[in-house]
Amino acid sequence: MNLPGGSSGTGAPPSGLGPQDPGVKAVQAAMESCFGKSVMSGVMGFGMGGLFGMFMASMSYDTPFGTPVTNSAGQSISSLPLRQQLKHGFKDMGTRSFSMAKNFGKVGALFSGIECGIEGLRAKNDLANGVAAGCLTGGILAKNAGPQAMAGGCIAFAAFSAAIDTWMRQPKED
């Protein structure tokens, strides 16, 4: 029985696209390379950071605490007409979302690339790879703030990486 799209309904890929197909092998090799993993992590981090930034920016107008929001002319946003308030809010949301997206993308690509490189050098897939990659990533991200900040970034990012990696490696409860 043939289904639409050329599938036979057996779960096998359409003819010509089996695991031996050179195109499939090339895509798999690219996705398993450190460069491919870094790019994929950077793109996914960018997307996640954009969504997170949009959420955080939308929440900043919801609170009565803090300093009153003003526009470039120095007048309160709440005193402007609704259309101007929305324009200012969406512009601010876009700016914050893009900034957070860049940061998440950079962290994702950097951590993933370093972890993949360490895993390739050690020829092991264990907790130490993530901890070392976390330490290096935290140190690199804090390099402009000086040696103390680099050490703090190393420790904090390594601890976070160890906690997440430990949680991810737990046996699944069925």
C-alpha cells in the first residue's frame, strides 16, 4: 500500500533516502561535527533568548516599582497617547529581545563548541567535559571584567553546568 508522498507505510524512508544515501550521510556528519553543533546551539540559543527577552521586556511595563519610564524627550510614557505608548513599547521590546537573543546565542555556541572540542580531545562523554566547558565559557565571557570576574564566571558556570548535566544524566523513571 502506497501512502501520499511515496511512503509505503512501513516506517521506512521514501526510496532513495535511506541511511546509505550520500546526502543523508553528509547531513549527519555536519550535525555531528563540533562546528555543526556550535551553529545549531547558537541558532537555538538566539531563538530562545529572543523569546525570553520579549517576555522580560513585556513584564517591565507591568510593575509600579522602579523608575518611571520616560521617552527620549523626557516625558512620562504614560502621559503619551496610546499609539505612541505602543510604538515605544514595541521598539523597546525589540531592542531588548535582540540583545538577549545575541547573548543567549553567543553563550550557546561558545559552550557547545568548547564542550564538543573537549569531548573530542578526551574521547569520553562524561560530566567532566561539561564542567570544564562551563569553566572555560564562564571565564571567556567575563574576560573584560578582569581576573576576579573570570574566576567567578568559571566557578559559577561550571557549577551550573555540573548541576544541569547531573540532572540530565539521571535515570529516567518509567
